[in-house]
Amino acid sequence: MNTTEPASGDTGRSASVLKRGVAGAKAAYLRASLPLRRRARASAEDVQPDNLDALREFERFDAIVLAVSDGDTVRVRMNGESQRVRILGLDAPEIHTRKEAGGNESLQHLQTLLTPGEKVTIIADPSQDMYDEYDRALAYIVNSHGVDVGRAQIAAGWAEVFRKASAMALAAEYRAAEQSARAASRGLWAGR
């Protein structure tokens, strides 16, 4: 049975109930995630774009966020095509291949920094490979507010610096953000 078309004699009531149900579920999700969104905005304010000067000569691409896959991977539309992007320089807990502690929280935090439909800037680092072994583009992502979301994830404690990324342009800034998160017991570092 197709629930999006009205039944015979029904004037669209089924479709409107379905739409209200989806809208209601979305509203409930947004209400439940509001405290996390406020915390994420506060942590994002701590990592404004002052660290991006090192990237001014790097190749940039405009993109639109389609979805956040996990705490370090995003699907975007770039040059008219859907592309997975692994945020360069960080490693977040896994949620797909194996469940790791903090994975869902890392995903939720990244969803507060990147929303579907948002225009972002993808920045390639020439010191790194363009793609990883899973055919994901490797790049920094700067959101529409000018925030380096990789650094914001690390500063909030929901990701750590990827250990093999020591040659990347923002390695020192990312390590400092991780040290700050560890010292303040934020995110993954709480209780350690």
C-alpha cells in the first residue's frame, strides 16, 4: 500500500498525517539535540578561523553538505557529484564497522557543525594524498561560519589527531586542540 497517496475518498488526509509525523519527529529530534547544539556552538566559538592562514594558498572547492556519516566522514555534493570526504587530520570513534565508545556522540557533535544543505569549503592539503584506501577525498572542511570542523571536533574532545598526519599544514594546531581537550577532560577524554 502506498501511504503517500490518499485512499479513495480521502482528500489527502493520509499524506498530510505522514508529513506531520515526519515534521513532528524532526521537531522532537531538534528539541532533544538542542543542549548538544548549544554546547557545540560554544566549543566552535573557541576555534574560529584564525588557524586557516596556513591554508590560503591551498586548492579550495565549494561543496554542499548532503549528510554526516560519522565523526570524521561527510558526504558532499561537489562539482555536481556526490563525494565522501574524510576530514583530514583527525580520527573519530567508529560506528559502522565496529562500535567504539563515543562514536555516536562524535557523530552528533559533527552534525551540529555541519548541516545538510550547508555550503562548505573543502581544502586539499598538498602534503597529503588526495584519496584514502576507501576512495574518500582527504581534505579540511570549513563550515559556513568559517569554522575548521576538524579542529572543532578535536577541541570538543570527540576526535583525536590522526597519528599519520604529522606532515599536514595544521598538525601543530590540531595537536594543541587535542592537548586542550585532554586537559579539560572534554568528550572522549572525560573520566580518563
